[in-house]
Amino acid sequence: MRKSPWMLSSVPDLHQFLRSVQNEQHQELARTAVQDFEDKVVPAIPELEKGVMHGDINEHNILARDTSIVGLIDFGDNCWGPVIFEIALCLAYMCLHSNDISTGKHVLAGYQTHRPLTSIENKIIKSCVCARLAQSLVLGCHSALEDQGNAYILSSQKNGWPILTQLSALDDTHIASLWGLE
């Protein structure tokens, strides 16, 4: 399978794009999320369960009827990798869409009725979510420099930086409590 800059496994490659973020505080926030991913997640990858992932579960790619998810669309980002990356990506976008980090509790509760997180996944979930947010924000800034007329590219910027700031300010114990992972 091809490697995309949007795959969570590509987070270490974000260093080359950090200068695209004009706000220095945001740039440092993203740099910290990337470093945390490299320090905590990358060494754990060999131990994580792998599988095929959709790779882009966000509010634009979920088909819903009433209160039920009935399908997914847009399989252009399918990939193979740690399955924790799939739920982390979904968590990032659901927190972003709701503009509320406590949304993670509901997403994880539903997910864990089908597949409980392992102890190692519990330890790295926050790092994965922060890394995905940083990835989306940094690549959005980079793409906007190349395609200034595309408003969609910057759609996550408004809520994304505050959500990443909130998550980054909380330690793993607080996140575990907030998301019901204790």
C-alpha cells in the first residue's frame, strides 16, 4: 500500500511542514504533539494489533439514519496499520466537529462495545488523537499555502487549535477519566 502524508504513521514526517504554521504558539503545539507521538506511539507500534482501516472516518464520510451509523463512504485513504489509529482519527474528528473534547467518552464507549482498547492502547490514545489533530492542522496550513482558494483545506483550523490546546493541557490520567478509560 502507498504511504500518504495523511496516514497517522506519517506523523513523524510533519517536521518538514511545521513552518507552514504561521502562528508560533500553534507551531509549537503541533511540534509537541509530533514529538509526543514519536516518543510514546512509535516505540509501541510493533506491539499494536494491525488491520485494514478506512483511514478517514470523519463527519463527512459517515452515513447516518436517525441515530444510527449505516455506512461509510470515501475509501481513498484505506490503509494497513495499528487499529488504534482508526479510532484515534475518528475521536479527533468527532471532538473537532462537536468542539468538545468530552465527546471522546461517547465515541470510545460505542467503540468499546465491539472492541475494548488494550492497556497499551489506553496509554497512547491521547497521543494518537493529538497527533491526528496536529497532522490535520499542519497539513491544512501547508496545503493552503499551495492552494489559497480552497476554503475546505482550512475547515478544521477554527476549532482544531483550541481542541488541540485543551487536549494537550490535560495529562493522561485526566484524559482517561474524561473518556471513561479508567
